[in-house]
Amino acid sequence: MTQAQRRWIFLVAGTGLAAFYLWGLSGLPGFGNYPGPYGPAILQVAVAQTHATGVVSAVNFLYRGFDTVGEEFILFTAASGVSVVLRHLRGERDRSAVDEAADRDVPPTSSAVRMVALVFAGPAIVVGWWLASHAQTNPSGGFQGGVVLASGFVLVYLAGEFLVFERFSPVDLLDVVEGVGAGGFAATGLTAVFLSMPFLANWLDLGQYPGAVSSSGTIALISFFVGLEVAAAFILIVGELLEQTLLIRQGES
Amino acid sequence: MAVFPFVVVAWILGIGLYGIVTSRHLVHQIVCLTVVQSSTYVLLLGVGYVTGAVAPYYYDVPDHTPAVDPVVQALALTDVVVEAAVTALLLSFAVQAHKRFGTLDPHELASMKG
Amino acid sequence: MDQLLALVIAMPLLAAAGVSALGPLLGSRRRVLDAAAIGVACAVAVLLFIIMLRTYGGDEVYWFAGVKPAHGVVIGIDFEAQSLSAGLACLAAVLVVAAMTFSWRYFHGVGVYYHALMLTFLAGMVGFCLTGDVFDLFVWFELMGVAAYALTAYRPEERGPIQGGLNFAITNSVGAYLSLSGIGLIYGRTGALNLAQIGAFAGRHPADRLVVVAFLLIISGLLVKAAVVPFHFWLADAHAVAPTPVCVLFSGVMVELGLYGVARVYWSMFGAALGHRVAVGHVFLALGLLTAAVGAVYCVRERHIKRLLAFSTISHAGMFLVGFALLTPLGLAGSAVYVVGHAMVKGALFLGAGIILHRLRSVNEPYLHGRGRRLRVTGAVFTLAGLGLANLPPFATFLGEGWVEDSASAHGLGWITAILVVCTILSGGAVLRVAGGVFYGLGDPPGEDPEMAKEAAEETSETDTGKERTPLTMIVPAAVLTAAAIAIGLVGRLGPVAEAAAVRFTDQAGYNATVLHGAVVTHPVGLFPAEPAGVTLSSLLASGGSAAGALILAWLALYWRRLPMVRDRVVRDRVLRDRVPGDRVLGDRVLGDRVLGDRGPSQLVVAVSRGFQSGVVNDYVTWLVLGLACLGGVFALIIG
Amino acid sequence: MTELAGVHTPYTVPVVMMDVLQITVLVLVAAGATAVVLVRRPVRQVVVLSVYGVLLAVLFLVFQAPDVTLSALTIGAVALPIVLLLTLAKVRKPEE
């Protein structure tokens, strides 16, 4: 098909599909009139049952925690996939270190950028840690925390300290951390099974006060593992791609 | 206002698909795929919204204040992670494709596969 | 409380994480982990088999985190195991074991990621089969997808895998997001995510427009995965390039899971709401027949063995869809048994192709002609599996297709038998042609299409050591799968048992009562009563005819140039061709067209089919949208 | 929502204002999505994408979803652009 044919077929078909979709919208309760019963049912019981004041986290890590298991493993699988796809390039570096070097013109990182990035790296790591460990109280959780945590490490790279970055995150170590994060989640769920409770059931003490950092039992534990897994996966992905870029930089120097 | 958010959802979905269909650059195409997916966040949060209700946090509001649906928010969170994972994997494919073929145009890639 | 249902999903996930975490620590002793991975997959298969047997008498429901429905409102996520769903998950686990065993010595270095990916792939499939929650269905669908994309590109040093992986990933992702849109819409309407709960809400009123739109959007991603025409284009690209053991899983069970998803969504969520209209069934029937025919035609044309097998899978997916589209228990039972039989023989065929690739470094049929004579055992297994694909009794495939045809005839759709038999002959004949040419050197090498030769030559060896003999770990799984396909066909009382399971699957009210109210349904009531499931004379004739027809077709394909009426012209053309030095391959193309005497039309067909199967993902998404728009129009007419 | 009319709502703005706000942000999001698709130069597209990520985050905030806002920000406006820029740095053609 030529580009023009494709565009026309798509415009006709897309219009038809859009018409079909809009035709169906009449059956939806209007915006702002969510009919329930799922949400209200959870809102009614969540705080009392879990001692987590952030109901979204309670849903994410307990009521629909099983979804989150799948979600974590999607990320885990994707990170493994990135390693698989890019791994051969890594092997290639040993064979031909100078490939595609000449055409690059990467200016050296300015000292201002270095300063800013280094200054922000520390807070980013602290904030990430805080987010990952406060899922039960605030709008936060392992996922957001993990990404922020990882971006702290990425800032270290921005500061031009790639060698530091590489020392911090050798691929093997990251594989281990990733496995521990993803496996820790599954193992937390399985622990319940060995205590003859249902998979993912809360087997820790809920804590006396809803909303306290040490409250909500396994929700906080799972959130922590998720943070670990997410941070490792993200650093791994960025690291694999960075190594690609590094291929170029090394060639230049 | 009753259906407007859902019309916006349809628009985002449609424009994203249009981008995928007409794209001549793989990275652009992958970004368009994330646009398609972003329509699902808007849809999910849109259907769970309750007019005049608060976010589902009982940290600093009295219990039993009307709150929007927490379930769709959990679903949207999962959805965001899926987006990040799939996009990262696809981008690594793109890097490899460029390495092997020297191009990121889907047409040229198709003609070179053999 | 029964924990088996939690173990079958937790074990592969934990093992994947463990393999990934321990791999770098163990260094050269990693084979321990490979063995452990296979062991875990075996254990999962055994547990699922137990669950399958146990749920024959009644469904089992498992509430994760122990969150049970309160006052009929579901707030947790459940696994809902029935014999059919557990059986399908068990099939997936068995194929994973076969594929991983085959890979033991197959890759140069299998690496720790391969097993981690295989195990998460397995977990995704198991979760997809057993889940009772529609968003969870999407999550496991995506996990399955992400693992499959990564496995497709497992050998990125080749050119093809990246291209095929990209087409696969983009098309399937678009489908998945459309499904998610449908899930969002139905949630907006019913405020529920549990399949049973949605079914209970939606079933209270006749389907309105929104339910129809949500239904179509939800199944769109599943239809893409199931490679139903016109959503099938990605499949051949992905199969052609994925490592052969991975193809076993793609063809044997992943595609079928897409169809299972359609059936699950229909029978537990939308069936009652859509009013079980015959017209809805007929839409799927038309899709199935179209898919069966398109796949079969492409299959016969193909010279790249893996692509050939992939097109045969498309054709069979169409036939499975026909079984579902009848909406009868017998049709569904037929499809289920057909899926099992097909998975076994198709798995054996792909493993055979893998052995060919390992030993002979090619999957190009013309090149391989007569070169496989020394691979006696492989040849025997491949040929036997090819006969199984052509429905030779007593392979399980023969029972499956027979029941689908019986059920169709009982509902006045006897003409379907003819179409199914022709499609079976075409794809079975193509496989037997490969077997006869490659392993026994029969007849003349087929003509080379320059395009296809290019594609087939692209495929280079996936392995680089131990070319002299076929390791036992490769041939045994293939032989076992073939034997299993026969053994399943010989199981006594398979028909009534499978049909009883199908009745349970189609009992929407019973499903709802089990999930929402913890009822134990001992006597499920399906929409249609059970029909006699046995070996009828007509099914014996049809399948015997298919097998004979496939053999004749294969013989013709190998020997047609020696038939008296074409022999003279072949000789003349060969002389003509030899006078023109240069592209020998092109000469063959011209030769074929002259002998057939219809150069114009045949080239038009080639051009048109190439135009569809273009390899450009933009085209595939365009067809996807067009197909959905057409389906939407049809559904709007039926319901609206 | 008549039953809510008499209920004390904790918003600092009236419900009507919220409607206006939501419609405005929705329009901006739709425009943002269009811009992401129509900007065909990859590096520029990444910049537009991160703006779109911020717009989505604002939309989620007015939809009362602070959790998703945080994710949309970390992913859409930070992580995804980083990964995309790294990819583009790798695949940039010499002449560009």
C-alpha cells in the first residue's frame, strides 16, 4: 500500500469505528455519575480492614494485589527482554570498539550541569525512598518511588560520572536486585499460603493506628519490594541503553 | 459535560492510531502507541469520577466523605507501568533495528527483512 | 481451602525471579537452574492436571488475599477453575516443558533470560486461563505478550527477529489497548470487573449499544492474538523468526488462548446480554471460515517451512473458531479436543523443523529437497505428525474436527464440513509435501519463488555446535508429543467427558452462582442440550478423506511435473530456461506460470497476497481498524 | 447530582468551576495528543511528549487521582523522555 492509500483507508475505517464508539456512548452513565458498586464497597471497608488511609494503595496491594503481581512481572519481563535484545550489542563492543565513533560530536558536560545534577541526585534518592515506604498513607507507593529512586542514579550519570554509575549498577547485581524485588513480592504472597492463608493475604500485624508508617501490614512490605523491583528494572533499562551510548563516547576519547 | 470526556478519549485513541498508521519513523510510531494507551487512562479515570467527591484518601478528611472510585485509579496505575514496560522493550527493538538495518522507516525495514 | 490454584501461578513467577537472581551468582553451574526451571514447569503441569480432573465435578473458586464477595458484591480477584480452562493451562505447561527440554542443547548458550522469559510466559498463560476478572485478564494477556515479544527477538543478531518482533508487538499492543478500552466502558456501565458480576448486571437487560461496543472492543485484542483474519498478519512474521521451540508455544497454545478468551468473555459476560442470537454466532462462523480458508491458501503457497506451519496454524485457528461459533456444547468440546490434538502435532512439527534447522541449517523447502534422508527418526515423526494434522484417525485432531462437523450438521450447517475438509487437505497436504520432499527426496524440488527464497535463506542456523547427530533431548519431545496426540484420541469416553465439561463452560447461570454466591453446581445446564459425541461414520469418512486427500495433494505437488500432459512442456521450458543464463530462480518462476497456463492471474494473486502480507506494520494496523469498523457495523445492525 | 447539592464539599472551588477547569484541561490534553502525533521530528516529539505528560498529570489531578498524577509525572514527563532521548542518541543519523 502506498502512504496515500493507507491514509484514505484509515480515515474511512477510523471514521466508521469512531461512529460505532460514539453510537455506544449513549449507554454510559454521564461523566461524574459512576454507578458503583465496586468503588463504594471498597471505600466502605478499606480503612477499617487494612489500616491504610490511602485506599488506592490498599486496592493496589491488597484487594487487587494480584493484578499488581502481574504488573510487576510485566516490568520484570520487559527488563529481561531489553537485556536480551541489547545483549548482543554489548558483546560486540569487545570485537569492534571503534564502530560508529567518528560521526559523533558530543560536547563535554558543562560544570554547571554537573553541579545541578549532583546536587539533585541525593534528594531524588531520598524522595524516592520516602515515596516507596509511604504507600499506605499518602498518594505514593513503590512504583512512583522506584522510578524517582532510579532517576537519582540516572542523575549521577548526567553529571558525567558514568564510571561511578557503572560501578553502582553492574548488570549482574541489578539482575539480582530485580529478581529479589519481583520474587520478594511473590514470596510475600506465598508466605501467606504457608501460613495456610490465601495467597497475598495480609499476614503481618496491621498496627494500631491507621495511617502510621508502620501500619497496614503487608501493604507496606509489598510496596517496598515493588519499589526495589521498579528501581532495579528502570536502572537496568536505562543502563542497557546508556551502554549503547557509551559505545559511542568511548570510541571518541 | 456528560459525554465530553469520552469524546476526548475517542479523539486521543483515533489520533494515536492515525499516527501509527502514517508514521515513517519507528520511534515516532512507538510514541504514538503510548498516545493510544494514554487514552485508556483518561477513559478509566473518567468512568470512575464522581462529581463533587474527593480523592480516596482518608488521611485528613473525615471518614465517609464521598470519594471518587479508587479502583479505576489502581487500574490506571497498573496501566502506566504496562506502558512503561512495553515502551522500553519496543525502544530496545528499535535500537537493534537501527543497528541491523541502518533505518527506522517501517517500509524500508519491511523491504529489507528478506 | 485449596491452595493448588495459588501455587500454579506463584511457582513459575517465583522461579522466574529466582532464576534471574541466582543466575549471575552461580556462574558456570547454571545448568542447575535450567533443570530447576524445567522441573517447575513439570510441577505446574502436574498440578494443573490434578485441578483439571478435580474440577470435572464442579468449579473451584479461589479468592486472592481471601477477599470474598460481600453481599454479592465482588471486591477481590478470583481464579475460577473449570475442566476446560485448567486443561488448556495444563496444555500450555506441557508445551513449555517440551520446548524447554528441546532447548537443552539447542541454543549455543541458552542463558538465564531464556528460562526466566519462558517461565513468565507460562505464568501469563496460566493466569489468563484461570482468572475470573476482566482486568486481570488484560494483565496476564500483557504479561504473555511482553514475554512473547522478547522471546521472538531472542536471537537479535539475525535481521529478521527484530522486524517480526516489532510487527508482533505493535499489532498486539494496539489490540490490547482496544481491549482495555472495552474493559473501561463496561466498567463505566456496570461498576464491576468480575466476569460473573458483569455478566449478572449486563444480563438483566437486553444488550444496549454500550454493551455491544464494549464486547467488540474487548474481543478485538483477543482476535488479534487469535490471528483471525483480518487481524492475523503479524503471526507469520513472528513465527518465521522466533526460535523454533518458542514457535511451539505460539502456535500450539498462544493463538488458541486468544480464542479461549473470546469464548470465556462470551460465555461468562456477554452471552445472556446479547441474547445468544444465532446471528452473533454466524458472524463468528463467517470469520472462522474466512480465516480457515485464507490460512490454508497461504500455507500451500509457502516454501519457508516455519512460515508454512504458521499459516497452517491460522487455518486451524479458523476451524477452532467455527467450533465455538456454533454455540453448542458439542462444537465447543470438538474445538477443545481439536486444540489439544493440534497443539501436540503442531508442536512436534515445529520441533521437527527445529531439528532440520539444527542439522541442515535451513528451512527453505526447495533447498532442503532430499537432504534430510539421513534424519530417519525425525522424518518418521514429522510425517506422522503431518498425517495427524491431516486428521488421520486415531489422532485426537480427527475427533475434534469430527465433533465440530457433527454439531454443524445437526444444526443444518452440513456444508461447513466440505469447507473444513478442503482446508484440512490443503494445509495437511502442504506439510506432507515438505515431509516427502525433504526426508524422502520424492518427486521434483518445488519451484522457487525468488521472494520466498530470499526470505527462507535469511533464516540461518539457531545453533552452532553438535551438528553431526540429533541430541535425544530434541527428538524425544517431538516423538512424545506425536504419541500423545494418538493416545488422547484413543482415550475411552473422551467424547461425553469433554462435552460435559463444555456444558459446564456454557452454563452462565451456574458460573455466576458459583462465583457470586459460592454455590456448588453439580448439574450444569448449558444453553443447548448435549448432543451425542462419538465416532460417527460421516466423521470417519470426512477425516479419512482429509488424510487421503492430503496425501494425494502432497503427491501431486511433488510429481505434477512428471504427469504426461505437462512433461513435454516442462522439457521444452527447461531448454528455454537454460538458454537464458543468469537468474535460475527467476527461470523456475516463469516455468511454473507457463505450465499452468495462467500467467496473468497467478501473478496477480501473488501480487495481491504480497500486498496484504507486506511486512509493514502500518498496513497491519490499518487492516485491524478496517476489520473492527466492519465488525462494528455488522454488530450494530444485528443488535441496534 | 442533586443529592450532593446540600452536602458540604471539601473543594475550595464550586462544582461549576470544577467543570470549567476539567473541560479546559481535557481540551488541552486532546490538543496535546494531536501535537505529539503530528510533530514528526523525533527529538522535538519527545519534548512535546513530556509536555503532554504534564498535561495528563494535571488532568488526573482535577479528576481527583493524586496517585496516578504522580505516576504520570514520573513516567510520562521524566522516565519515558529519558529513555526516548537515549534511544534517539543511539539511532541519530550522522547527518542530523
